[in-house]
Amino acid sequence: MKLLVCVSKTPDTTAKISFNAENTEFNAQGVTFIMNPYDEWYALVRAVELKEKHGGTVTLVNVGGADNDAVIRKGLAIGADDAIRVDMPSGSSLNVAKQIAAVAKDGGYDIVFCGKETIDYNGSEIGGMVAELCDLPFISYASSLEMDGTNATIARDIEGGKEVVEVATPFVVSAAKGMAEQRIPNMRGIMQARRKPIKVVPAVDAANASTIVGYEMPPAKAECKMIDPENMEELVRLLHEEAKVI
Amino acid sequence: MSVLVFAEQQGGELKKAAFEAVTYGKKTADVLGVDCKALVLGSASNAAELGKYGAAEVLTVSDASLDGFDGSVYTSAIAQAAEAAGASVVVLMHSAKGKDLVGRLAAKMDAGSAPGVNQLPTNDGAFRVKKNVFSGKAIAEIEISSANKVISVMGNSFQPEATGADAPVNELSVSLPAARISVKSVDKVTGSVPLPEAELVVSAGRGMKGPENWNIIEEMADILGAATACSRPVADIHWRPHHEHVGQTGVAIRPNLYFAIGISGAIQHLAGVNSSKVIVVINKDPEAPFFKAADYGVCADLFDVVPKLNEALKKFKAGA
């Protein structure tokens, strides 16, 4: 099986979020960047597990500059065989998807994996876009995936439950919690990753149909009102009369 | 020109989310100075009601290939309906189906998109709309420059507003591709409120000391008609099922009321719940970071406070 895993670079989950003076750009100073957790913990690890069980190869694809290579190396250390980086600074989601779709079409992959969303822009769009651009079925928010030959049985999260679907390769899937367990790369993996190839390819021509023109911080919360633990009637009264939520 | 709203039906009926979507679509159409139309895939007994929330016309597509959910079939139907309705803006809910469709539809229509917005757009020379980013730690304003635009709206951001009368419902004839995804089973958690849609959520963490102590949390959820949730560590050690895990790497929710009981409030947990309208924190540690994000706080042992709170809630419910 030929497996392609889309990986994105995001600020660490504990990163302090700030912007430049004009509030037009993310301030990356002092921020640690990681592989988007959904891409790493669930999509990549499940792809590596499938390769270990059924054979095949796992290729990473990332859209970004050379400063993304550290994140890509981590993916190689976890168990991917090689990587393709489309050399393009960040773009709109559709632009990025067009770059990935070009790589996906070129490689003839059986399954294209991505995370359910990135933890920075929370779009959950890339998988569906790649699927449409490649005319493939797309299963979003998958929490399990089992292969039987070329047929996959996938459980996906829906409101208040799960839906189990069947689909034949090739397809695109976005991974949510439950798909796999996080893997910490071992020393052997890290050593091997240094020798694995990262192929850098030029971007295909595509426009940005949307751009972020400004950022703001959420309005500050009013001070927390502390309630006497002996007077829960007061809390109930406030929730009913002041907050009007019960 | 018009705005087309995809109104999701569930089991042949439109639920609140569909009316939220049309309310948002109508307000967006007003911003643009155009009319709003709604699309129902499959049949809905109350489709005409979408008119009350602002749809000038309701289009329906009935086709057996829409019975199971295959995003490529739905995308094809929505794109054809947008063309038939003369719509360059399509509004979806950021629901399980909406999240599946938003990217696919944007690619199909070669549209700029704004997934998961929680405010109305502005159109002063440029079409702009805001959404939460960095898991709620900031807000970004997105400008969409393409002629076609696809927007998905976070649930519980806009309450349905009924102002008009029923709208005419017209069947639309489209040609759909064959489904490639077959649905084998749908397994909904029964007997409790589904977490992503819940307006009231009671959530607990490691402060509970063990899964056997959850009865007071479940009792509280029962009294309120609330959903139960939990923090990541509690799901990871299997005190509670994974689908209850809220936070940055679990489910992100935005209920009207969120009770955080025995949860310290790690930044990753806050990221998944900070869009809640009102947050109540019960924790015995006065330094718990969650108090900084809370509207109401009770600093005491939860095993003392929660039973008292349950009694007070029961009294309130009996009197209400």
C-alpha cells in the first residue's frame, strides 16, 4: 500500500498566542513549533501501523519553507519512509490543498491521510479539498480504520455517536482521536530519519482566494464571581436570574 | 444573486441547527443586499418553515443516493443547487456533515472559504468575516476575494429568529454521481444528550478521585438535562469514555453553561471550552487556573459542594 500523510506545522499547544504591532501577523518569536497533533498522533501513527501490518510505504507531504524540515524529520523518525515538501510559504487552505493534490495525483497513493483539523486555524478543510481536487471519496473525523484488501471499514464521529462506513481505495481520510495512540520516536528512528530523503518540489500555480487580514484577542473575561460554598441556592439564583442560562 | 443555505434534516425533520443556519444566511443576504434560499437534501416534513427564518424559497432534492452520507454526492447536489439558485455564497453549519463538506464544496466551486465562523460578515468594499483561531485563543478576520464563497457557521452562535411566513418548497432536479462510501451502521449514544449539541454541560476531572464517584456528576446532569463531559487525563485512564473528552485534542464545545468540577484548567482544556457562554468552576485549589476563565467560582471540596448544589438545583427545578 502506498500511503500519503499530510503534515502541518503548528505552534505548540501551550504556546502564548500574540501578533505583530499591526495585528496582521502571528508573532512566532519564542514560540515552539510542533507537528499538528492530529496529523502526528492519529493520521501518521495509523499510517505507520498499516504499513507495519500490511506492507507498503508511508510518504509525508508538507507545504512550507525549509524551516519546516525539523517537523518533517520527526515524522520520518516516527516511521515514515520519505517526505515531499512543496516549497511555498503559507497560503490559503485551497491553495495549500491544490499543492497537496498535485503531489497526491502524481504519486498514485492508495490512502491520503490528514488530521481532522490543525490546532492553529481550526479549518478542517484540507482533506475534503484534496479529495474533491483528486475526485476521491473523503471520510472525515475517522476514529478507527481497518483494511481488508483494498476495502476499508472506517468509523467516523458524528453528532452524539459514530457512523461506520465502507469504502474502497483510493480515498482521503481525516483522523480524529481514537485512530491510534501517540508514538514517541526512539533513538533508532531518530538516527534513521537523518538519512531518509526529503524531496523539495516547486509549488504549482494557484491563487489565494482568502486571506487573513487581521487578528484580535478575545474580549477579556470579567472577574470570576466567587460563591459561598455553603450557599448553593445563591449560585442557582445567579445562573437563573443574572446569567439566564438555566 | 442569492445566498444559499444548506439546511440539514435529520430523520425527515429540520432541527434547530437548520434554523440557525437560515437565520445566519438571511442576515448575510441582508448584508449583501440579496435574497436567501435554502436547500434540503432528502425530505423534511417542516421544510416550508425555513421561510419563517428568512428563506425566500426552499429547494429540495430527493434522491436515493443522498440517504447515506457521501460528501462527494452532497457536494455535487449543493453546487448544482447553488447554480440553479444563482447563489455565489453558500452557508453550511460547522456540524459533522458541514465540516466534511466545507472544504470539498469550496474546492468544487473554486471558492474562498471561511470555516467555523461565529460572526456575521461585513461587506464594505471587501467581504470579510471573523472566526476563532488557535483553538479560541484569538480571532482572525478573513477576507474572501473570489466570486464564490463558502462559509460554515459554528453551532449555537446565532439563535434562530422567526420573523416571516412559510416559504414555497420546490423540488430541484439534479444529476448526482454514484455514492462510493456506503454507510454500514449509525450508532448514536442513546439516553443522554449528545455533547457537541448540548446547551448545558457538566464536566469533571481528576478531582473526582475515581470513576465510582461519578454518580453525583450524572445526577447533576440528569437534574439539568445536561450532557456529561470530562478532561483528557480522566479519559486517558479510562475513568470515562473518550467521546466525553473536551479540550484542544478532544471535542471543542460552546454550550450556554459549562460546569467544570475538579478540573484545574490546563490551557489545552480551556481551548476546547472557552467559547462557552457561562463557565462555573468548582475546585478546592484557589490557585486553579480555571478560576481565571470562569464567570462563577466555588472554592471548596467538590464532594461537599456538588451534593448541596444538586439539592439546590432540584429545589429550583421543582419550583420552576
